[in-house]
Amino acid sequence: MEELFLDWLKEYGYVILFLWSILEGETGLIMAGVMSHTGDMSYLFAVFVAGLGGFAGDQLYFYIGRFNKGLIQRKLHKQRRKFAIAHLLLRKYGWPIIFIQRYLYGLRTVIPMSIGITKYSARRFAFINLLSAWAWAAITITPAYVFGEEILRLVVFAKEHWYYALPLAAGFLFAITTYFHKLEQRLLERRRNRIPK
């Protein structure tokens, strides 16, 4: 099964990378970086394709927000806290938030949708989004390309010593989730303090 998956990656790698970049991103980009290191993919073309995938995904979320405001408010009612944070960040930082939203855990899909709900220029969003997507692809793929050998050794070690790797990975994910949850709480608290009673 593992060999079949690797064969698919080698044969349809760019298609998989494009689709993966639309849906999630970082894991697929790291794999693309490692495959560029091993010579199974072209580094520059991998960055180009991953950037286009990230761009397409965020454009999709932007237009969902632009043309489905009522649906979003009804269906994503439980996400209203994240939408409030996204609007707060957009008001405070302006266009740079479009550039860095790919690195904000839990807000990657919410920010483009929340910008789409506003009257923000679709053309300006697309331009910044495209530059941001290519920068994100290069920033993520390049370290994996440079340190491909070390990453491959780490994967082999994790497979052989999964009883160490699983708790470490779970602890890392828990730490990231906790950090961003506390960051959300702080942002909302500041917003509440600014609203006059």
C-alpha cells in the first residue's frame, strides 16, 4: 500500500500537490520539498503549482463569503467567534493579514470568507492572495528541499519508534491548539474592553 501511494505521488505528484494545497497545504508542501530533494519533482515547479493551489483555495473561500453571506451566518453560527477575530484582525492590520493568514491556525478558511463578506476589493484580494500563496509555498517547500535527507531519516525513525513519535506529535498539536485558543481569548477580551458599555 505504501509503495502504491509513493508511485501515485511520483506519477501524479503535481496534481496531488495542487489539490492538497487547496484543501490543507503544509504537509503536502513538505512532501513536495522532500520529493524535490530526491529529484522526483522540480523544486521551482512544485513552488509554482503549490502557490496556485493555495491561491485557488482562498479565492474559493473569498467568493463563498462574497455571495453567500446569509448562508454563512446560518450554517457557520458556531464559528462566529472566529469570524469576529478575523474582522478584528482585518480592521487592525489591513491587507498584511491576507498575506499572513495562511499561518494562523484555525483561521485560514475563516479569514478569506470574512473578507469576502466585507466590501473589500476582489481584485486587490486576488493580487495579494496570489503573492501570498507563492511566498507561502516557497517558505514551506524550501526548508524541506534543503533538509530532505534529515526529514527522511526522521520519518524512518518515527516509523521504527512510533511509541515515541505518537506522544510527541500529540503533545506538539496540543501545544499549538492551546496557544491559538489563548490568543483568540486575548483578542476577544481586548475587543470587549474597547466596546463602550
